[in-house]
Amino acid sequence: MDASAYAAALRTQLDRVADAAAAKLERIVAAAPDAAEELQLLVHPDQDGEGGFSIVATLAGPDAFVLNRAIEADRTLFEVVHGAQGPIPAVPMFAPGRAGFEVRDAIVDTASGWLVELWDRAARGRSPIPGYVAGIDGWGTVAPVELDA
């Protein structure tokens, strides 16, 4: 599997949860406390580059712990869980270093495009604060992306 086929497989899984993720993002925007300064959509690829990842929303501003308690129930927009039969959802997995491309960059790049579309659908024009998409630890070649309120 090459990087473009991998990205397409990831995008299929992300698109399957787009309606639920959009609903979560709408609730996050509505629940954001006045002190929140930015809504960060962070892509967390697994450390070994095997293909697991999560996408978590976090509010930036003073006393981030308190800010994020207001959105706790909806913070996780996507998550790969390792089950007895393999990853759920069924994203392609690789042995570390065996993919032939940087899996973590592919994850962040694919998720970033999906998150921009999700923001446009669920938050642009509704959010009182701007958004931001980034890959944790600098992964990704297209992130960070600034999102207008």
C-alpha cells in the first residue's frame, strides 16, 4: 500500500464518522466558555507510526483544565482502538518503519483536510473563537492550519 492508497483508506474511515464528529464539534462550539481563546483540533498519531491515531479537540486560554471540562464529553472526534480482532475502526496498520512512507505524516495530512471540511460544515460562522489544526510533535506536512471563526 502506498501513501495515496493509505490516505484514501483513512479518509473512508473518517468520512464514516463525519456526521457524529460534526455534531460533537457543534456542541463544543456551543459549550465553549467565554474565556476560551482558540479551539485546537489536534491529531495524535501513535508514537511508533503503526497507523493508530486519535483526533482530540482542546480549548486554549487561561486555566485550560477548566475550559476543557466544559467540552469533555465531546472532545474525542475520532479514535482508533486496538481490539482483539484488530483496530477499530479498521484502519490499515504497519510494522514500525515498514510502510515505505512516513505513516504519521500521512495521518496528520489526511486528518487535517478532513478537519478543515468538518470546521467549514460545523463551526465556521458559528464559533466565537478561531480554530487551529495541528499534528502533535510536528507531524504532518500541511499542518498547522488556522481556521477562521
